Amino acid sequence: MATGIWLAGGRGSVAVTSIVGATAIRAGLADTTGCVTELPQLRSPAFPAIGELVFGGHDPASIPLCKKAEALAVAGVIPARLVAALTEELATVEPEIRPVPAAATQLETAALIAEDISAFRYRHSLERVVVVNVSSTEPAPAAHPAHADADALRQALGEPGAVLPASSLYAYAAFISGCSYIDFTPSTGARLPALDALAHRHAVPYAGHDGKTGETLVKSVLAPMFAMRNLRVRTWSGTNLLGGGDGANLADPGANAAKATSKQRVLGETLGYEPQGNTRIEYVDDIGDFKTAWDLITFSGFLGTSMRMEFTWHGCDSALAAPLVLDLARLTAAAHKSGRSGPLTDLAFFFKDPLGSVPHSLAEQWALLASFVRGLADA
Ligand SMILES: NC(=O)c1ccc[n+]([C@@H]2O[C@H](COP(=O)([O-])OP(=O)(O)OC[C@H]3O[C@@H](n4cnc5c(N)ncnc54)[C@H](O)[C@@H]3O)[C@@H](O)[C@H]2O)c1
């Protein structure tokens, strides 16, 4: 039986690159470069095959998948020949990306989301469905007393007004329909005590937060180097220029603040102190999905000698993110199958702002991931 991926934000750049990528791999038109679950050290029979993943989702946008894929090809994110070769396959996914339901209360909206997911599961005879949030980043929501308790949350959701941000409502709908949930964004998602309790109650796992694909990935390799050589990092400042839908959305100060906080966490946690400096994000329409990050690090060594390091990263955001979405879906589906529930902290390798008290160095996160995968194979 196949595994479903339900994408909240199913017509966005990351989602469509993931759909095109998995479809191209199934058709033998692309290899699996960028998918870490295909590395010999991690490959496992516990994972559903990439070619067997079935896609559905929600998005308020109405752009057809084919048009979005063509736009991604024009922008240089995916090869145009793939879009031309996969037109029929994309047309079969098209009706599965549905408009976002809305009802009088959030409880009713969550029930409609859950209904869409269950109908998708039934239509395709899926063994299980992983809900993945790749929708626009939200500003951090105001705290609500019902965020602390699953029963209070259910009651509050039945009253008019917004108790949960959209990312958390997707987590709620996923859990009540027995599905696992991954937050690839810096939004709140399942990061509320009430939702954690709900995940445990329904015996489903969840993972997050905020895919690590660029500047923070480099930081999680370099910061441990400074720490291990006992060099004192005095400042670490970065400027990220990005376009695309994500860049446009991050021009909003609330969403920008959520992202910038998630990007700085690795430094304090890895170095044991907070160097001066900030991460800034600026929107540059013309560069589309290609992100530039410039980082300046000043540090001192033996006898206080001052030194500096600079790096420039030019990454294609969706091409870096999409294979990780496929990896995370395979890992989370396998974890669900093996009976895991609650936060999957061993998947920290993939995230800027990982769940739980976990190491932030990429090498240590890799070791956690490798042992997690071995555990799945033994289960
Ligand atoms: N690309 C990367 O490297 C990367 C890395 C980490 C995190 N992310 C996060 O992934 C998310 C997606 O990035 P993207 O570049 O695809 O952005 P995008 O703007 O291209 O796509 C977001 C999609 O979400 C949809 N959407 C908005 N509100 C929604 C809702 N309530 N329900 C369902 N869909 C909704 C939008 O219509 C849009 O189609 C962003 O939050 C981004 O911060 C991306």
C-alpha cells in the first residue's frame, strides 16, 4: 500500500518542486541527488519508495500545478524538459490540491480539513498519510489559555474566533485523523502543549521546525568548528536576500521576526554564548527562488588576535528544500509505522529550530539520524 503526502501550501514553490521531483524519479527521468534517505548509510527497507508517494493538499491559490511548474522552470529551479514530460502526471495530481476549507468555527474547519485528508486516503487506498506544512510563514500568534490543554483546546475551537494559527489547525486536523505531521516552516505548527498531548493521545508522531537549507545549514557546520578549536566568536552577522513567494511573505515584519529567531538559535546553542550580530532577511524580487546569504564572522584566537571569516552562499531554495520534504515524509511515515508517537527529536538534522533539547551541530545531528534509522530497521 502506498503512502500519501498531504501538503498544506500545495501550490507553492517547495510543494510543486517536491511533486515534480518525486514524479520525475518515479518515471526514471531524474536521480535522487539531494535526498539523504537515499544515501547508502541511511537507505532502509523501512521507508516507502519515493515512487510510491501520492500527493494531495490544500492551498488558497488557484494557479494550476502545470503553470506553477512552468514558472519554476523559467526561473531555473527545475528543468523545463521535466515539466514537458510530466504534464499528464501533474494533471492527475491537480484535483488533489484543494481549496482551503472555511467554516463558522475552527473546530468545523478542522473537521473539513480532516475529511479532505480521509477522503484522499480512501480514494488512493493509502496505508497512511503524512501532513506536511509548506505554506506561507505566519507571524507568531498571541498566546491563548487553551493552547495548554487538549480538551480546553477542543472546547475553545468550537467557539467563534481564531484560537489557532493555520499551521496549528493543520496539525490538529492531522492528529484527529490519525496522521503524522511535519512543519517545514517556522510557524507554530504542533509546538503547543495541547497539540503535543493530542499527538500522544492519537499515537502519531510529528516533526519540525523550519527546514534547514541554506545559511543555517552552513552555520551548523561552522559554529561547532569555532567551538571545538576554542576560538571566541565575537560577532556573527548575516544578510539574506531572497525573492519568490517566501521572500515576499517574509517582507512582513511578523513573519520575518519568526524566521530570523529560528535562524540565530544554532549559534547560542552550539557556542554556549550569544555572539553579537543579527540575521537580516530582505526581499529582492528579481532573484526569485535563488537566495544569497552573506555572513561576516569576527573571532579572536590565542592572545586575543583578531581574525575574520566571510562566506557567500548562493542556493536555490526550493531545489534544496524539496528533497528534504520527501526525506522527512519517508522517515515520519516509517516512524509512524513502527509505533513512534510524539515529537521526533532525532530528525533535528533537517531543521533550523528543532524540537526538544538536541545538539545543533550538523555532525551530531547526523549521528542521531543514523541511529534513528537503524532503530526503524530493527523495529
Ligand atoms: N525553500 C526553502 O529552502 C525553505 C526552507 C525552510 C522553510 N521554508 C518554508 O517553507 C514554506 C514554503 O516556502 P515556498 O518557497 O514554497 O513559499 P511559497 O510562497 O511559494 O508557497 C507557500 C504556499 O502556501 C500557500 N498558503 C498560504 N496560506 C495557506 C493556508 N492557510 N493553507 C494552505 N496553503 C496556504 C500559498 O498560497 C502558497 O502557494 C515557507 O513557510 C518557507 O518559510 C522554505
